[in-house]
Amino acid sequence: MNHFKITSILIIAIGTIGLQACVNSNQLTKRQDFVAYLDQFKGKTQNQLKQELNFKQFGFDASKTKIGKQNQSMMQYRIHRPIALPIPMFEPNYGASGGGASGMRPTLHTSANSYEVDMTCDITFHLENQIVTSWEAKGKAC
């Protein structure tokens, strides 16, 4: 390998690692915001909870939000988040190295080379005398 190829590979690798760190940091911030949002309902009544919940701001599909189990001690919501998963696509890169060698290069992510998955999150609010005392969330979309 010549010096140019090695340098290019290192730059791409470092850039990818840096980009991944930004994505993970952004996901952590969104998760912290979601936890803080749900925490604000502690101490509120069951009716306030029904009126004030808005999962759309966190990327959930509000039209599919459903109240599951509901009784004196709990209230459960199932919320849905559509997630586009990319399908890796590669295009031939003929003669890019100047020596007639060919290779493959990745294409940019578009809706044409991805598919959508509907992930769910089940959120259970625990109630005592119709007041929210705690909550728990389970699912890949949480």
C-alpha cells in the first residue's frame, strides 16, 4: 500500500470513531431528556398524566400510542417509534487507484436503500391513590 492509501484509511477510521462518539453522546442526551420528562409526572394525578403526556416530541408515533393495562395501582402505555435501518449498498469504483485496480465504495443512506421497523416501548406508571409514584420503561424503543 502506498502512503496515500494508508493516510486515507487512517483519516476515515478516525472520522468514523469521532462520528460514532457524537451519535452515542446524542443518544445519551435524548435518553436523559426522556427520563427527565417521565420523572416530571411523579406526584401528578392519573387525569393529569392522561392530559399532559406527549411522546411525539421524542420521535414516537403518537397515533399508535395506546393505553394498555389500567387499574387502581398502574397505568401502562405502549408507544411506537419508527426506525429506518439502512441496507448497506456498495458501488463499484473502477480504476480509482490509478493502477487499474477496482474496489467498492459505500453509497449514501437514502430511503431507497433502507427499511423501516416499528419498535415499541412499554411505559408503566405506578399509582397510589391515583397519584403517580414511579414509572418504568421496557423495550428497544425506550
